[in-house]
Amino acid sequence: MSTREYRRKRNLEKSGEPAGASGRFGDAPVFVIQKHDASTLHYDFRLEVDGVLKSWAVPKGPSTDPREKRLAIQTEDHPLGYADFEGVIPKDQYGGGTVLIWDRGSYRNITEKEQGLCPPMRALEDGHLLVWLEGEKLAGGYALQRIDADKGHWLLIKMDDEQADARRNPVSTEPNSVATGRGLDEITRDTESGT
């Protein structure tokens, strides 16, 4: 896979975003969810698939309630190094705003087809991917279901498993970074002060 579109949209020298690098935490593929205060506050859900981070903007953030279907708008592939990115993208750059690592960890593909386990890229091409997240805030099964290929619209849905919890709302109750413990305002302030 290519990150050509990612690079085309950005001036990486000015934005401070990574051009590549690893982003791996172990043998399993990684996922990261970044809280991004750009033109609108949203959450970027990213899964490592075939050497890149497949990415979706989730306006309301992920839910732990299986009854809630969250819109996920597919965006360009990002390099693996983006899994470690936390900071401020200058306002005059694409995606300008503050980014924090809201959750991260590893995941397993659990998409079964008639012939057995379906590779993640194939499942995405087919429009339906099931994953098991092992994050610091989120765990358990999640489904990505394409609903409009032309617009890149998908649904991100928590599967009804032992990790489901309709009473829990981590987007509201756990707003800070799992990497640094900072909130968006602290990251912005620290970046502006050079600390």
C-alpha cells in the first residue's frame, strides 16, 4: 500500500507529522485512536493493514455500547509512524489542530468467511471487517461495515461480547492521552511553550 495521498496533502516539514517509521508495539498488528481537534473535534481510528495505517475519521468517537452505530469516514492511508504521533499540526496545514493518542494497542483480525479467516485487506475490500482490540481503553470485538462506497462511509460498531458496556462512555470520561496523560489543551500549551 502507498502513503502517496498522505504525502500529497501535507508539507511534512511544516506539519511535524511523521513520514514513516515503525509504530509497532510487538508482533501483532497495531491500532491507534487519535483524538484530533481540527476544524471539528473527531477521533481517527487507524488499523495496521499491509504496512500502512488504514484510517477512518469517527466524528463521535468509538462506543462500548453495541446498540450505537458510529459513522466512520474513510480517509487516506497513514504511515505506521503515525501511531506514535501526538502534537500540534499548524493551523495553516492540512488537518491543522491538536492530536493526542487517545487509545492504542494491538488487534486481531476475527473476520471469518466460508474458507476460514479472511485477510484484513480482503475483508476491507469486501466492506466488512471484524477485529478484536487489545487497547488501554477499548477491548473486545468491533465491526467496520461499509455503508456507502462512493462517500467512503462506514459504521464502527462494538460487538456484543463480554467487553461491551452500554453504561460506559470512555469518550467523555477518559479524555486524555494514553501516551502522556495530557489533554488537548495541555498538548497545545506545551507545544506553544516549547516544552
